[in-house]
Amino acid sequence: MQPVQQQLIDLQVKVSKILGLAFIFSIVWVAGIGSCAAFLLGVYALRLIKGSSEKIAGVGMAWWCIIAGAIGTAIMPFILFGK
């Protein structure tokens, strides 16, 4: 296998692990911390994908984590402190 192909495979594995963790955090709210982590990991994964000229998969999952994380983070103060 050529070095460039191996680098893409390694990057795909890394992004897949990041997005798997971010997806779990987006579902498990954990007092808003999970939502913040999902958002940040989603942004990081999306930057890795864009940096590879989108040669690796995961854009949809990254956006899911960003959106779900942002929503969870935005409603956190209302759930914790609001009535």
C-alpha cells in the first residue's frame, strides 16, 4: 500500500473514533458536559475531514454532533437553573 493511502486510512480511523465518541456524548447529556464535548469533537472531526480535501467519510456524523451538541449546550442553563 502506498504511503498516501495508508495516511488516509489512518486518518479515517482516527476520525471514526472521534465521531463515535462524539456521538455517544451527544446522546448522553451529562449535565451539559457531554453536549459541549460532542460539539467540540464534532468541530475537530469536521476540520480533519475538510483538511483531507474530503477524501474521508464522516461529514454527516460530524454535523450531527455539532448540531446536537450545540442544542444540548444551549438548553443547559434552562434545565439546570430555569423553572
